[in-house]
Amino acid sequence: MNKSVLYIATAVLATGSVFWTSPMVSRAETSTKAIKISEALNLPELEIPEIENVAGVVEEAVQIEEEEVADAEAEVIDMQAGPDIAVQKALAEKKAAEETKAAEEAAVQAKADARQNVVAYALQFVGGKYRAGGNDPHTGADCSGFVKYVMEHAAGISMNRSSSSQATQGHKISSNDMQPGDLIFYGSGSSISHVAMYIGDGKIVHASTERTGIKVSKWNYRTPIKIVSVF
């Protein structure tokens, strides 16, 4: 307990003020009582002041003591809650990182699945007819018509109609970075006149010529001019 409170309590007890039914004592008796109480409580010697409002002083002392106890309890609560908050924050950050990683992995897997779906869809037309200006491999298509049809129906990717304009879509990649579903363009010099779809394992599927139709070939059966990915 705060020593100031003990001092006040000593003074109050010594004066006899808290014993409301007791007769008032002399100043000398008051001092003697104060000294004895101080010695019993192992307090330094003090002078007893004149206290007019004893009840108010005691109430204020009690209030101060209660506030100090409340502050101490609050500090204990803060110390106990601190580690819990830190742990909760760390767990939340870990969970967010795991969710982000899972979302990224799911996106990569979804793209890989989309590429395989496009290739599988395109391969079903192998053996089909080549038809100049054709847009539907079920009835016959040229190289760009074939690519446009497959991309739009299997992957929902809108493509331009001609091979030269399709070469402007997506982003350019190297042969080392090719993946199934990427497009390889051929021609003469820098002029593009043919497009094929890479299917993996060093091969392509394309609407080749009227004689050979839709077929599978090696990706470098001709020297490519450009390779792009629209995924």
C-alpha cells in the first residue's frame, strides 16, 4: 500500500476522529498515539497535522489506492494480451501468404489445363480437309481459319482472321520457351504466310495444304519467322 495512505491513516486513527462515539482527546494524547502507531508500522516519525475533514481525506486516500490497483491490473492484462495479439497477427500473415501462393499455383495450373485442352481439341481434326478461306475444320479450313476456330472454341480466345494479323496478337517468345498451345508463324523473309499450333514434344498441328490437309509436323519443318503465346 502507498506509504502516504498509511501516514494519513495513522494520523486519523491517532486523533480518534474515526471513532465517532469516543470523546475527543488532548493534543498530547494524540501525539503519543501517533508515535506509537508509527513505531508499530515501522514508519518514520511524523507530525500530525490538524485535519478538519477526516472522512474526505480517507475517501481520497482510498480512491488513490484503488486507482493504483486498477492501473497495475491493466498492465498485467496488457502484458498477457500482447503475446496473443502478436501470435494472431503472425498466424493471419501466414494464412494470407498461403492463400496467395495457393491462388498463384491454381492460376498456373488453370493455364496449363487450358493449353492442353486447346491441343486436344485441335488434334481431333487431324486428317480433315484444307480449304482456302475455310473457317470450320469440320468442313475444311485454311491455316489461320483452323487456328482461329480452335482457339475461340477451346479456350475462348478471340483471334484475328489472317496469319499475319494473328502474329501481332499475344507476346513474342523464343523456341526455348514454347509450350503447348503457342503459335508458330512461317513465311518468306519477314513476310508471314502460314501459322501452326505447337502441341509439345517438338511437334505442331496445322492446316497444311490441299493435298495433305490438317496434319501433325515437326515444329521446324520450315524455319519459323515468329513464335507467340496468346495465353
